[in-house]
Amino acid sequence: MPEKRYIVPLSDIDRMIVRQDRVGRQIQSFSVQLEVLIKGRWRKAMRFDSADDQPHRHVFYPGKKEYRESMAAKDNNAAFTQAQVIVRKSFQEIHERYKLILERM
């Protein structure tokens, strides 16, 4: 099955960019990225992906090096689902934190 990409609007100023590559029901690779709209520009705030064969999360801070940590889920299917749940539950908080950091720069 070819790679599938789509955008999920979370609000007028937040969106989730999803990419998944499946074989049958098994996810071979994925990324779930939260982007926030600040001052007319979409900025990546967080991304979950399966690069390097290990599901992990990146947190992006304005003007700083990204933070990376492994996910508890070792299976791509579980990690993909968990990533979407986390983004949907926390996008407003992440957006506000990102915006505060940007304002202090």
C-alpha cells in the first residue's frame, strides 16, 4: 500500500500532519507532527516518528536544539495510535508553551 499523508485540523491555529506507510494492517513507518500557527507562519512544535526503527518523540523549541526521547510503545501500530492521542489531548497546552517561549526571545 502506498504511503498515505493527510492533514487533521485541530483548531484554526493548530494542525496535525500525519504520514503512514502500511503493509496490510501493519504500519511500517509513520510520523505525526503538531504544527502551530504563530504570526502567520506554521511552526513544528512536536513530532512523533519511527525513523531509526525506534518510535520516538521530538519536541521543538524556538531558538533551541530539539529534544528527543524514545516512546514507551515499541510497536509502530501502538506508537502511531499513542502519538495521535497525545497530540489531540495536548495541542493547546503545547501551542501556548511554544508561543510563550517565542515571546521571550
